[in-house]
Amino acid sequence: MSMDFLYPDYTVVRNKDLCTNCQICVKQCGLGVHTYDAKTKSMRADSTKCINCQRCVAFCPTLALKIVKSDNTYKLNDNWTSSAINEVIQQAGSGGMLLSSMGNPRSYPIYWDKILINASQVTNPSIDPLREPMETRTFLGKKPSKIERDEQGRLQFDKAPPHLTLKVPILFAGMSYGAVSYNVHESLARAAEQLGTYYNTGEGGLHENLYKYGKNTIVQVASGRFGVHKAYLDAGAAIEIKIGQGAKPGIGGHLPGYKVGSEVSKTRMIPEGSDAISPAPHHDIYSIEDLRQLVYSLKEATAYTKPIIVKIAAVHNVAAIASGIARSGADIIAIDGFRAGTGAAPTRIRDNVGIPIELAVAAVDDRLREEHIRNNISLVVSGGIRNSADVLKAIALGADAVYIATPALIALGCHMCRSCQTGKCNWGITTQRPDLVARLDPDEGTRRLVNLVSAWQHEIMEMMGGMGINSIEALKGNRLMLRGIGLNQKELDILGIKHAGE
Amino acid sequence: MRINATNNLNFRVLNEQIRNTEDKNVIIDNCLGQRFIGSGMGQRKLTINGTPGNALGAYLNGADIEVNGNAQDATGDTMNNGSIVIHGNCGDATGYGMRGGEIYIKGNVGFRAGIHMKAYQENSPVMVVGGSAGSFLGEYQAGGTIIVLGLNEEAEAPVGAQCCTGMHGGCIFLRCDSLPEDLPAQVVSRKATKYDLDHIDGYLESFCEHFSVEKEQILEKPFYVLEPNTNNPYHSIYTTYLS
Amino acid sequence: MLKEGQVRIPSGCAISGIFSRNGRRLDGEKIIASIETMHVRSNGLGGGFAAYGIYPEHRDCYALHVFYDNETAKEEAETLLLKYFEISVSEKIPTRPMPQITDAPIIWRYFAIPSPHFLQDKELEEKELAVECVFKINADIAGAYVFSCGKNMGVFKAVGYPEDVGRYYRLEEYEGYSWTAHGRYPTNTPGWWGGAHPFALLDYTIVHNGEISSYDANRRFIEMYGYKCALLTDTEVITYMIDYLHRRKQLTLTEVADVIAAPFWEEIDRMPEDRRRYYTSLRNIFSDMLITGPFSILLGFEGGIMALNDRLKLRSLVAAEKDDMVYIASEECAIRAIEPELDRIFAPKYGEPVIYTLNKEAQL
């Protein structure tokens, strides 16, 4: 035991002068950190159980609680940091692969923060979005290669490929029911409907109560095929084939049996309590031409009425892979960068595999244009979008739209404790425990998601107006509107932008 | 309705014809590689003469498909209900992720047949293979029943390597005198009891009916049953790391 | 200092156009007088003209106008030209020495028909072949720049004020049924002749006022289809977009205008079903061809002229009619200066193209 001991990274600090022994913290903590000692009539806290989710802090009525970084420390060492040492200790004790959640927390470069946005001065006018039209409507899907006319010479659009219409170029990315709670899904579905955009089921199927939001739903088909059947495919506005995700490229998924309760079981169409394992690859796709087969089997199953999205993780060869996808019959490519979140991923994979989405979107957009096939496919990017400026930069680099998930979860109460894999989320997000799930009110969740995306939309419109652009399509791939700051020539070349001052 | 698929009739044209007809019985002649036939199809009877292409009966939802010939890869992918009867051999990843319905193959099946097959409530998929199966049979199997008869097979066990690797539900019946030696640790095997055979009797009956085989001939050899010994095969390999 | 093509140079401008619907041919005096009225809108760093119907005796030939920096460039370009074309006339374009116009390159003109053998070999449509040759010269031969390549029309441009440029090229000696003119106000320029406007591709010429904000989105899209934006100017990219939509995608000019200066969604969503579907589909299919930011353009083409304002009408544009004559300019004064009595004068609405074409009876 003593050899395995790890001093907690964070310590619960209680101000005894402020604490009234109300025990709200006891009720709020699903991990049992807080206890009341009736003998001494005082509160206790066990920091070893604390995951620093901030639930007790947020609900303490007297501001008596805070969680601070522990100051217990090993001898300082820039090479053998305390986390490097702790990992070895934990693995030596357990023999297990480290399992983490949410996105890569390490200090890799964040290119969003090294890109600056332009504004108009004199040579053309900026536009005030509060008083003049400012358009963010976005279409996703293949553009028809031929223009059709009827006998009278009027343009005909009946044969145009199916597409998605978004009021704002932001969609909610796939998070499976099972990994997140029902109330998260309901909030996302209702917010997507109100915002005129889409949410994505993730790979855990679609709960029967949520079929009514189908026209704002993207249904996902992953290697485990959970909950995939004809009615599910018909329910969504688009179908996403999930090849990979940014947090764990090349790795399958594993929802432990204890998270598969009766509702998750019904939705995934697997028995209660059984593990839901997603194989690493789709076992009908071992080569790019096999992807075409899965794309078309879904198109055939839905009579060519829905766009097909193929989601991949941003990996080293992402541009060539995207080119292959663009030629597979898919209508939309979703690319997930290496900072994307997850309910659970092997720590080494999360922290070491994949590339930043900023570089991936630039490389993919370039490649598709070089091959003259950018019009065959739309590009949705995700994995590391934190605010509206990131969205705008992604679109100016060449994306049609972005998927967000981590910001959506934060809007729903997530405080980024990165402990989803425990299944005891105190905010009712990544848990299936009914008492915890009930903490997330879907009415409130919907309201907060709508607020977040609406606020971002207004910020995007302000920035567009500043550039003199009044429609989002004129921003797409408009890299002249961007400049790099503190980037080397290679990075600028990949991003296809000039340095500030040039 | 009868469709002549000769001269490489385009799969999209062919499937559109099938989708758009009111006829409950559709016969396709001279089929040669057209993919996605019967994709997502409900109550129908499709008879295919020739060699249908990949992903035959993907997401099948109640239709009955009979193939007079061999079928290719990914037959019955994510099939939900209905039946597929192949009077010949069938390719790789047959019955991938199937959740319900029945697949009968007179001859052999390729690699990774029944991969990630799963059962749910009243749905329990069945795949019966008359000949032998390739490697990775029932990989990740989470439910349903796979039966491999090995009729006219010389090999001791009618399956390739790595049978039922990652299996965590359902069962596999192998008709043979002895089991393969490389079965994974999380799988237990036993000789089929009368109770076990009762469970598959109806499927064997159907197989015999489809392909005019005598059931007595099938029962001449013993069956083994393979099942997972835990629902959580990978549970112990991870340790939660809060970083 | 970097020139157009090496750096993107925003500029403001004046534009003017004259068009005879009966196909009457007028000399260049009037268009010079018109553009001269708007002298203050230019800054002397570029001026130019496009004229249609000026080479009736060579109507079947491509008229290639080329700037050469030196004889070597000329020799190189001519070697390439001879691969593509049979040249019937090769001559210096006549100019008049003027103190205001300096640093002139060699200004040459060819009348040429595509070589029939080459056409067969390459299996290209005649116009595609001409375009290919022009792009090759402009991209690959240093010091050579083809600035006009249509039939029975020509562009004349230089560094200077437009009225001086007009007189320098002796435009009073040419007669055309359609004239456009441009006075340039670039924010910086080394004074390169090729960077002056109009910009031309085949018989399409564009004069344009304003700096568009969608430039790089439009450029990166159009470059997928074989166009090379060598000058990095708005006018160049707009010309290519119109060529792509009108000549290659066979959209009508009205449809082209509905793509590049599409109405706002607010408006579209209120339209009757068929119009809504029309605009929504066009905006979806050609989303990368929307132009935002201020522009007013005059498009000259064989047999017609089109004026178009951006979707917010951020630039001034006035059109007028008198008998068979049509006048379009940045400012009314530029029209009144040459035709005080008008039948009708109006300001084109935002995004709504004003298109005039020759009457059926017009004889060229």
C-alpha cells in the first residue's frame, strides 16, 4: 500500500469559520469526499477521493470550500515530473494500461492562438451586424457537378445531392448515449432544434424518446453497429460513419457493462450489463475502396435521401486519406483533431497520437483543392475548438463548419475534471446513475446550449462584419483574412497564411 | 417481378427497380457483382440467380433472400431481421454486427464471419454454415448463435485460426471430433448436451430443408459448444488515471 | 517594390461605359471625355479602355495585345504563339508620344487564328486553346504579358490617368459599338502596365470599382478549375468567375449575377416557393462564388454590356439611356458630360444586373 500511495493532486480546503455544517457538500459529492462526524460535530474531507469536479464548491452556500493544487511535491525535476513519476508508480502497482478521459491536456502548440484575424480599414467598409444583414447559413454536402435545365431552359434542382442546412456553422459532435447521460442527449437534441443545427448521436444508438428530433439529428454508424437498424438510419437527417476520433485514433471503444443499464441497453440494442465493445476498425473496411462500399450501402438503405458523413481522426497522412474519402461517394468529411475529448481513452494514445486540427484542416483543404475535388465534399472539423474565434479561424482556413463537444459539455456543467471514466460525474453528464443524471435538467441544459451557440454566432458575425464579409461562404477558405504570429515558415506554409506584418 | 441484370446492370439502377416495385416477389437473373441488393429491405422475397456483389442484405429488415450461387463479402452486414440463404459459398465478414434474422450457407464462409454478432431481447441472430469457416470466426461475438457443420470436411475442426477471439456473448456450435487448440482464454468449451442440441434443432431442420440434407447425417458427429466465461473480457487491462 | 501578382494591391476606381444598341460605331473621344470627368477618382497609377467592334476586317481572328519588357521575351512568346496560332498580322500598336506616359514597354498586337493541326491534337475547344496559350505566356514567360485576347475587340491600358492613356493609344482612331473605361486608385503600386484595368479574358472584359472581402475564398475556389490568378486583383478573379459561370457552366448573365451578388436570406425566405428554391439552390451549389464587400462592375462581352452592383450597394453606379445609346458610370456627371439630354437615368439596385445587348437588326 505505502509503495502505491499517491498523494492527491488536489486538496479540499474548508474554511471552518464559514462552514455551517449544512452538509450540502455531502449530498452533492457522489464520490464520498465529504462526511459529517456527528461525534465532533464537524465536517471532514477525504482529498484522496476528490476528482476536483468543483461540484461541492459551486453548491457550498457560504463559500467555505475550495479545491487547491496540492503543494506536496517530489523533488523538482523538469524531466521526471511528478506526473511522470506517479504514472510509473500506478502502473507498477496495478499492471494496467493508464485510462484517461477528455482531451489531451499536454502543452502542445495551440495554433489557434498564433493566428490573427483581419479587419477592414478605409479600402473597404466594415459592416455593422446589428443593423445590416449578416449571414451564417451554411450548407453541408456535395455540390452537383452538372447544371440541369428543363425544356424551357429553366434551372432544375431535383437531382441535386442531399444536403444539410445549418443556421449557424456549428454542430454538436457525436457523444454516445452510454458515455453521456440521457439528459445530455435530450439537451443537445432540443438545443439543435432551436438553433437550427444538428447534434450527433455518437455510436450508442438513438433513444426512442428522441426520434422526434430526427430532422436535427445525425445518426452515427460505428464499428460496433450499436443501435443501428433501418428505423435508426431513417430517423436522422444525415448518417455519419465513424472511422476514428481525435482522442484515440486507431483505437476502438469500450463501454463497461456497469454503464449499460436498461435504457442504454434498449438504445444500443444489447443486453443489460454487457460490455459494449467497438472494434478498432470497421471489419468491412480494410482499404479505401471498402469505405465506398459502406458509404453506398447506407445510401442504398436510405434511398439516397441523406448525406453521408465520414469521420476520421486527424493523423499524419490526413490529407491523402481525406482525398480518398472525397472520392468514396461520401458527402461530408469530419476531421477530429488530437485535442478532442473522450469518455475514456488509453492515456498514452490520448496524449501522443494524432495531429492538431489547425494543421489538418489547412492540409486537407489544400489537398482537396489541388485535386479539384473540394466541391465534391464538405469539411467539418473538431477537436480543440474553444470559442468563436477558433470557429472563425477554422472556417477561414477552409472548413465549412465545426463540430463542438467539450464546450457543449462545459455549458452543461462540466468542469473539466477529466474523470469521466469513473462513471460518477457529479454534474450528471458522464454517468448513468439515476440520482446523478437527475442533476442535469434538460430544460436548463437546452437553454445554456442555445445561449452558448447564439453568443458565439453573434461574435462570429461581429468579426465577419469587421472584415467586411456579410455571408459566411465568403469567409470559407479566405486565408488572406488570417496572419500568423510567432510561427516559423514551415508552419505558415502548412497553414497557407502569411505572417503578421506581411 | 423479374429483372435481368445482364450486361453489368448498374447496382443503383437495379436496386431502384427493386425498391420501386410493389411486387412481393422479385427474381434477379444473371446477377453479377451488383452490390447492396436488398439493403434495409422489409417484407419481400428476393431470389437471386448468379453472384450478387458485396453487402448483400445489409441492414436487412425482414426480407427473405435466396441466392442460387455464391455470395461475396459483407453479406448481411448489420442485419436486423429476415433471412439469407446461400446455395453456395459466402465471403468475408458475413453477418457483421447482425442483430437478428438467419443466414444459411450451404458451403463455406470466409474470414471473420459473425464478427460482432449480437443479440437483443427477442432478436437472436443465427448463422449456419454447412462447410467450414475461415479464421476469426465470431470475433467480438456478443450474442446470437453460429453453427458450423463441416459437412464433407476433412479437417478435424471446420474453422480457421483465432476462433472466437474477443467473444463476450452468444455461442458457437462446432460439429467436429476435436476442438481447435488455439481457443482464447476467455472462452469455455464443452461437448453439446441434448439440451444444447435442442436449442439448435430448429435451425438444423431449416438448414436441411433449404439444402436437402439429411438431419441424421448431421447428427452423426458430435457438437462442441463455445461460450464466453465472462461478460467483461478486457476489464482488468486498464487502470483509471485521473490526469 | 512588389508588383501585382507578387502582392495583393487593393484599389479604388472610376468606371464608365458607352454602348450602342444599334451597333453604331463611335470613336474613342466620348469615352475619354466621360472618364476624364471623374479625374479625382483616379490617382494616375492606372487607366485603360476596352472597345468592341473595332477590328471588323479581322473579325475571325483573335486579337492579341501583348506587353513585352524586352526583345527576348517577345521572341520567346512568339515561339509559343506560333505553336498555337497562325498569325496573319504582327505589328506595334500605334501610340502618340506624351510626357504624362512614361516607361512604356513594347506594345504589340497580333491577329491570329488557332492552328487547325494543334486544335485536333489537343482535342480542346477553340476558346479553351486560346485561354491555355494566354495562361502559359503570362505564367511562364518572364517579361511577356497578354492583356487582351478576344475577337473583334481590344483592351488598351497603361500607367497614368485614363484620359492620358486614351490619347496615348490614339483611341480617336478606333471605332467601336461598345466602350468601357477605368481610372485606377491603387493603394500602392510600382506602376506596372499589366496591373492597369480593364482585365480581359477572351471577349470578357471587366472594369471594377471597390475592394471585395471574399477575394481569397473566390480565388482559391476558381483556381481549382484551371484558372491562375496571376495578378491577385479583384478584377482578375471576377473575370475568371464570370468566364467560369457564363461560358463554362452556361449560366445566363442574370443567373451569374444571382450567384455572385445573391440576395440575402431574409429576402429569399420571403419569396414564393419557386423563386425561393431557385435562389436557395444557386446559393448552395455556387456558395464559393458569392462576392462580398463593395463592388460595381461593368462587364463587356461580345454584343453586350452588363452592370452589376454588390449586394449591399456599397459603390455608386448610374445608368442612363438616350435613343439607342446606353451610358453607365460611377457618377452621373460622367454621363451628362457627354450626353446632357437623357431619356432615362436610374441607379441600378443592389445585386440586380443591368444588361444591354445589341438589337437583332444591329449590323456590325
